[in-house]
Amino acid sequence: MFNKLKLVALLMIPAMAAGAKDGPQSGFRENLKECITVKKANEGWFIGPAIGTQLYVGDSDNLHPLGYRLTTALEGHLGKWITPAIALRLRGTGARITGGNLSSNRNAMNMAFISADCMFDALSLLAGMNEERKVTVLPFIGVGAGMNIDIREVSPSLTVGAQVLFRVSERINMFTELKGTLLNDKTDGSATGFPYDGSAVLNAGFQFKF
């Protein structure tokens, strides 16, 4: 009898191991399926404003004090969750940018940015969907354009950043966001030195979900 039980136990071990292995895989597949299920056209829309600090990085801006180069940036966005974990948004930013040239003269320019961003709910992709989660991390990448309004110079832009979203209620979220934007060297009217200019923005705002 003991030998028979021993044989049954030995036969059950591979089956249990296979089941344990299949469990996490099955859970991952279900989680991934939920994360990439496309929402209806009237679901997942959101809109919000933000205000923050902007720093422009040109060829000679580092010759001037950092405090002078930090300016206010105003922003607004409209977006939609395409799936529960992937969102697209259209974002606009306006700022009065201060800097300087190689002659150490200070200058300023009015700039506007527009970008189409693709955002990813990193926690949901890794740990599963949870609509009651209080904090969500959303890395994103965007393409668009930056315009120096004063000289009418337009540059293609590439933006990379991350947003930390805080759930307040079913309809309201608060967020803070850090992003950097790459522009061509002519954006500030001076094409010398490094072939690219850049802008970094740290802001905070709120978001309303429809």
C-alpha cells in the first residue's frame, strides 16, 4: 500500500508543477487581455489644465542664472483611454521663455508647444487592473511641434516624460508631471554649437473624467 501511495504521489508532482506554472501564465494572459481591450468610443475621455515651471536649454543659456531662466508654463490637455491601460492625449503648452546669447545679453521669447502623447499605465500592465488604485504612474512619449511665436520659427518636437496620477474621486484626479522636449537648434533664433535645443517642464494640475 505504501509503495502504491508513493507512486501516486510521484505521478502527481509533475501535474501539480505544471498547474502551478500555468496559473501565473494564465493570470498574466487575463491581465494583458483586460489591459488591451479597446474601450467604446464614448468611454474614457478626460480633460484638464496644469501650471508649472519651465526651463529652456539653448546653446548659451547656461551663461545666465538659473533663477532667471525658470519661468511659468501653462498647459491644457484632452485625451482618451483607448484601452484601460493605454491612453492618447492632445496637449498644448504656452510659456514666456527667458535665456540669453553668447554675448551674455538676456532675451526672452514667447513659445507654444503642441504634442500628441501616448501614455501607458505601467502599474496596471505589471500588476493588473484596479480602478480603486490611488496612485498610478503613466510614462509617455509624444511627437508634435514647438513654435517661437516672436520669429515664427517652427520645430518638430519629441517629448518623453512621466505623470503620477492621484485618484481623488470617480471623476477627479490630481497629477504631477515631468517631461523633456527635444527641439531643433533654430528654435531660439540661434543655430550654433549643439544641433538641438530642449525644454523641461515640471507641473501639476487636475483632471476631469467624462
